[in-house]
Amino acid sequence: MKKNNKKDTGWGTVAVWYNTLIRGNDTYQKEVILPHLLRLVAPKSGKRIADIGCGQGFFSFAFAESGATVTGFDIAKELTALATTHAKEHSKLNVAFYTAPANQLPARDNAFDTALFVLSLQNIEEYREAVAESARVLKQGGELFIVLNHPAFRIPTSSSWEFDEATKTQYRRVDRYALPFSTKIDMTPGTADSKKKIYTLSFHRSLQDYVKAVTKAGLVVTGLEEWHSHRTSQKGPRAEAEDAARKEFPLFLMLRAQKQ
């Protein structure tokens, strides 16, 4: 039996906040990631999809609305509870949710046509085991999609936007990249009381680390895309530079792989 992934990365403590955020307007999930995934995954009737690290089910429901049969898995019981409640309100959709670690899914071998980690693999400590588990539950010829905050440009606590006044250029500062590390993310930046602070845990890895995990699991990388922000700056002295920088530095990286 595989070792159980019991690492608490804190997402259960922000379940209500995250549910409100992701269902709002003008989010990256809705405006950038979802349209790309609908294009790539092409969910339809008869397609079986595993949404690993599904959270409260935002992407799961979108795939199910296109006719696919979707199973969501997440280690945070608070998030799967929200997803299950929402599923009861949409009983015509073929969608179900289970509380489980990503490296020990309650699913049989070769059960799914497609598996996804959408902004979840970066929050899983045992990421190699999780990728291997996704390969186990994929059928022959099935595909895996991994969407990440871009590991080269969006490094938690170690990257930022900077502005060069001399050249009027906005650029991306990167302080770390090659070596993996974990870091706490402050989910309550406006809260001064340390006792009321809420943190989640995130893990940085290089692109090479993720590709190695995929190939070690017996999958073949078949595609890579980089997705940019859809937003534009309000009028101001730096607006042109900010918009130019958004086109230069992608927010998200998508890896596509297939089980041979």
C-alpha cells in the first residue's frame, strides 16, 4: 500500500474564502485557465475525468456541465464537503467527490480517460507519488494535464514585479529557481494579529523536477503551453509598461502527458 499523504497544507482552513473567491468574476481560474482546459480536455459525454486536488470543484463542475463523468479528489475535507453540497444542488450532473490524498486515490487502475492537477500539484509535498498515482488510474492512451503557477516566473516569496525608472520597463525579478523549497503563504495579509493569521503551504520545484516526475511515472510529455494574464492596467504612467510585461511573462504553465 502506498504511504498516505497526510501533509496538511492548510487549504481546509481557507475553504470558505477560497470558495467565494473562485466563484467570483474576473478570476484567473474563470478567464484564463478554464477556457484553455475546455479547449484541450474537450469534455464530453462518455469521457471519464479525474480532478485531483479538486478543491471545491470549480473545474469539476465545468467539465461535468459539458457532459463528462467527473470524479474529484482532495485531501481537505472542508473543500470536498462544499463540493458535495454543490453537487446535490446539481443532481443531473455526473460528478462526485471524495476526500483522499493525491497519492492514494480510491479508484481502480485504468479508470479514467483524463486526469488533471489544476493549481494543486504545487501544494502537494509528495508530488512524485501523486503523479505516479495519476498514471495508475489513467487508461492506456489517457492524458494527464498539469497546470501550475509558472515555476520560472511565479516563485512563492522569491519573485516579484520591479520597475526600472531609467528605461521605463516593468520586469520580473527572480531570486530563486533551481533548488526546491517549501514556504508558508500568508492568506490574511491585512491581519496584524499573529494569532489570527492563516497560512497555506506551497512547494516550489523547477520545470525539470516536474518533467522528471512525469516521465518516471511512465508518461510521455506531449505538450507544453504558457498562459498569460487577461487583465490590462488602468490608465497611468506605468500602464503601457505593465501591459507589455503581462505579454512577456506568463502566469501559468501547462504540461500535457500521455500514458503509452
